[in-house]
Amino acid sequence: MPGYVEMVEELTTRFSLLEPQIVGEQNQKDFITLFGAILCMRTLF
């Protein structure tokens, strides 16, 4: 499992803040999964 820094980097590169919406159902699912994993990592440490 990747570390916290790697997950945040992936989140910021795949889902830019310049684009306000995440287009596509699979992209939305990927965002939710990745963001949830980041939240879990923050809770653990």
C-alpha cells in the first residue's frame, strides 16, 4: 500500500483543483476510494 505522501500526490495529479467537477462514474469512484484511503491514513497517524 502506498504511503500518505504518494496518495496525496496521486490525488492532486489525477484530480486537479482547476477542474471543479470529476467527470465520469469510474473517475468519481476512484476519487472516493483514494480520498477515503487518505482519510484512513490521517486517522491512523
